[in-house]
Amino acid sequence: MRQTSLVRFFPWRSRGVEDQNPVRLPQDVRFDDQRGRARPETLTADAATYAAMHAAAVTSDDFEARATALWGLVERGSASLGWVAAGLTSTNEDVRADALGVLDRIGAPETWLPMLSRVADELHEGEARDVLDEMLMRLAGETTSEALPINPGLLFNGRFDAFTQAIAFIDAPLAAVEAADRSWARYIEDHGAGRRTFRPVSGLLEVALSQFEPVTYGVAGALFLATNSDWTAAFSRSGDIMFAETLGNRMQRRSLRTFFSPHIARDGHPVRYGHRVFALADGHGQSRTLEASFQSRWEWDALGQPLPFERVNVATAKRIPDRLTLEDINAYCEHLGIQRSDPLFYGPAGFIVEQDRSEWLRTPRMMTSAEWLRHHS
């Protein structure tokens, strides 16, 4: 459910800040497309002048004039809200997207929130809808609905999210997975890609994760744990769990990749990009992948044949994040015999495999999972 109570009027930010903001004007261009981007000190006309300029530019398909008009409306701040309100009712997708882009720069009055929510519900998938969804999440904060520790579907309420936002599973017992991984490690070493070390761990998930510290970037590090099922779970120090699918394919066993990260913004800038994945591979090159990810906007990918237990009409949800929720991921895992969100499902036997760094000249970037959480919440 969209939470909007935190949005308040944001006056036009100081000049120069817009260059740090990922929102584009117009919305249908690349970030590095500067056509029509005028210097702020030259945009001295009133809002009505720029509104008329924009209307003429849209009619004549004059891209540079359209862009100049939009930046002029931004410079006029709250005086352009009347133009924005009219633009939001337009049937022209470009005009609607432009109005939303200007509004994102000058800020939305709190009294507009019901109206903006209605506009979002009316818009079909496309450019304008992406812009409005991102703006609402960034200003109102998806943190109010998905971030830690509110969502009960997160392991440990997200406390170990550095390690548990990405969890993979291989449909084989722990001993078989370890034997296959040791064979793969020998293959890697024989081909000059470095040596891997193995060490056992014992204990339930929280204990095992404490032995997996710290978060380490640019270094292969995996924790494998037995579970209360036929599946073995796999965690990564860096969030990259593609190795599990590779290992599953080598074993010709099913593998599953899951990922859930809320989209969290701080001071108008993302500190964690939204990402949700459910990817089931059969070990023989066939897979079903569902993925919703936020880049400059939410994007959706669905590959392979739908699975019998998937939520009906999932791809028709207007908001892309609603097509694959944390509840969906956990429910789909349940259908496979995996209790993804239950800490007691994991352990107690396991092992950690990591790269041998004894001859490295530089220490890789590292931080504790608690530090990681402070940076990404």
C-alpha cells in the first residue's frame, strides 16, 4: 500500500542541485542529453510565458524549445504548479511526463497527495507512470512501507540484510553441494583463477551469519547451509549469488535465486536501489525468471514459462514493484518446499568458501553487516 503522509512541500532547491538529481527534463531523453538546457540565469520569463512556449513546442515537435520551457518552469518554482496541475490531466503522455518531471523538481504540496495517488492509479505502464512512482517513493519514501524493520517477511527484520537480501538454493544435500563446489574450486585453481579455501560452520542461521562477517566487495565469498528440506541454501558476502545457478547447472540440479531489496531514498537520493528476483533454473538450461529492478526507473523482466503457482495476472499490475512483492517471493519459495523467511529453516551444518587473499597486495573494501545497514537504510 502506498504511504503518502511524509510528503510535504519542498521549495525549489538551490541552483546546481538539479545536476545531482537523476530525474530528466524532458523525461524521454538520456541523462547526458543536454539539448535545450539553458543556463538558469537566462530563464527570467514568467511561468505563463514558459507554459505557452511548452505548448507551442509540443505542437511543433520542437524538442529544444520544449526542454527550455520545462527548465524555465522549474525556475519559477511554485508559480508553475498551476501548469503542472493542468499537465497532469493531459491525454498527451509527453505532457504528463513533463509535468511530473517539473513537479519532482519544485516539490509537491501535501494537499496534492490524494490527487497524485489517483493519477498514479489511472496511469497505465509507461514513461509517465514510471516517473510518478519513482517520485512518490523518493519523496514519501518507500521506507514507510517496505524498509526495515517494518516488513515481517524479512529475515531478522532485515538486521542481516547485507547477507540475506540475496539468498540462493540448490536442490541437493549439503554434502553433495560441497563435493561439487570443491571440484569446481580445483577447476578454477587449475585455470589460474586463484585458490579457494573451505572451512566448516555449525549453528543456526544467526550464528552462521556472524561467522560470515564482514561484507567484502570484489572477493568471492559464499556461505552454504543445510536446511530442513532437500535444498541447500547459499549466501554471498557481496550480494552476487549467480554462482549458485552455475553450480546447480554443473550438478544438473535445480537452483533458485531470490533477491529482495526495498527502494530507499535519503535526502532525495537513493541509498538502496529497489530489486526483486525469483529465478528458478532446472539445471539443464531452462529457467523461469521474474525480476523488478529500479535503475533510473522501475523495469520489469519475465523470462520463461509461467510456473503453476505464480500469482494470476502478475504482469498486469500497474506498479512494477507490485508484480513481485516480498510476499510473492516467499510464497513461491513455499511451493518449492523452502521457508525462506524462517530463520529456523537454515542450518545447523554448513561451510564457508572464500578466495585465498594471502598474496594480495591490497586489502579489499570491507565493512560489518551493521555498518552496511547504516549506509543503506
